[in-house]
Amino acid sequence: MFEKLKAAFGTLVSAASEKTISEADVDKLLWDFELALLESDVAQEVVTGLVGRLKGEFVGDKVKRSIDVKDILKTRLAEILVEVVKSPQTLDVFQSIEEKKQTGEPFIIVFLGINGTGKTTTIAKFAYALKQHGFSIVMAAGDTHRAGAIEQLGEHAARLSVKHVAQKYGADPAAVARDAVLYAKAHRIDVVLVDTAGRMQTSRNLMDEMTKIVRVTKPDLTVFVGDALAGNDAVSQAKEFLNATNFDAAILTKADADAKGGAALAISYVTKKPILFLGVGQTYDSLAPFDPTAFAKSLIENASQPAK
């Protein structure tokens, strides 16, 4: 009898000191954050997925009344964001290149993306980073469509003192890439960086040409170069390129002009691929390694700021 009274009293105390998190609680607390994510150019499907995951984890849970549910959700959301952008396929590209170097074969990287994302400049920045790590490089001028593209890559190569392989405009890009690979093998060059023509993801012929380049070169790494300012367009582009090539990783350009960070989150969410670097300026050394934890913290802080 005494034990039953004791148990009943314990239940009463627990009920008085605990509260159950309802769906309405979560909706109310996340409403402003949802809006902030959308204003940060995070795609609707990504926002819906993140909020749905939080609801699934917390609705119905019991917490002490002294605990601020908002703090719990904010902490867990930050953890989820890190999980999303960290990607299960996180890779150390420099380590991978070093391992391939030990085999005596060049490490081949093909860069993909649409016009205007800064793909050629990104290749030059990456070449600079490779030189800082002691690797030798050859660039392949695989953009044989855009006027000035071959000269642009050649100018970067001259400034960086690296070899580049080119043919005339209208040449088969896959043949240019293959020549660069053969040159690298003959001269024991560590890394081949293949530029490709910027193409709209809706152009079937150009997408087929791109898949041919990948098929011919058999790259160790394919990198999607996206524009951090493109918002939802960058997401749709990433999806199409992923379907066509199943690229391995992404680099986002113009990140220095984008304080929102929505494209990075959305691309990571929909592709499940790691982001390697962010373009944060115009100089060759302005290619910053992507830090998932710092990114998630920044996004949370930006979204938590009161609306102006």
C-alpha cells in the first residue's frame, strides 16, 4: 500500500516538473527559423526535410519544465546541419593525390558546371593549392566552345608556371583531356586538372559530351563547381549534374559575397556529396577548405538574428 502511494506521489511530482513537447511547440519555435532558412536561399525541400526530422525526434518527448525547449531544438538543429554538410563521403583530396602518386600514375580531376560559375578560375586556384603541397600539375583546356576559354586557362597556367595542353576551338574536349593524361604519364606529372565547357544542365548534347569526357579520362575525382549566389538554381544544377556524372564532390564559388550559406546546405542535402572548398576571393590563395562545424554555427547564428 505504501509503495503504491509512493509511486503515485512520484508520478504527481514528475507530471508537475515535466512537460511534453507537442507538434505545436515545435512549429511555433521553428517558424522563424524556417523563414530564415528560406531567406538564406535554402531550397523548400531541404527546409521541409530538416524540420520534419526535428519533429520526428522531439514531438512527444518529455523534458523538465525548467528547460527551454528552444535551446534543445537549436542545439540539435546545429548537430543535424553538421551531419548534413559533413557528408558520409568526406575526403581528403590531398591525401588521395599523395596515395595515387605512390603508384606512379597521375591523379585526374574533371571540373564540371554551368557557364559563369568561375570554373576556370577555380581550377587555377586549385592548381595553386596543389603547388603549395608540392605536387606537379598539367591543365587540360577542355572548354573548346567558349571564346577566350583556351587563352584564359593558358594565362593562368603561365602565371602559375604549370604546363597546359590545348587544341583549337571546336576540337573534341575528350581528346584534349586524353592528351593531357598521356602527357602527365610520359612526364610523371602528379595531377591532371581538366577544364570543361560550361553548360546548362538542360542541354542534352553538352551533357552527353561531358559524360564522354568522364568516360574517356576515367577521373579519380569529378568536381561540381557551383555558384553560392545561385540559390535554388544551384540545387537544380547539382541534381542534374549528379544524375549525369554522379560527381564526387563540390566547390562553391563567390562564397565571400554570400553571408547566407543556403547553397552549401542545400547542395550537401540533396547530393549527399562533400563540399571541398569555398571560393572566398579573387586571388589564387582564396580557396578555403570547407569547415562543416564552423559553417553550421554561422548558419544558426545568422538565422537566429532578429529580422530587420
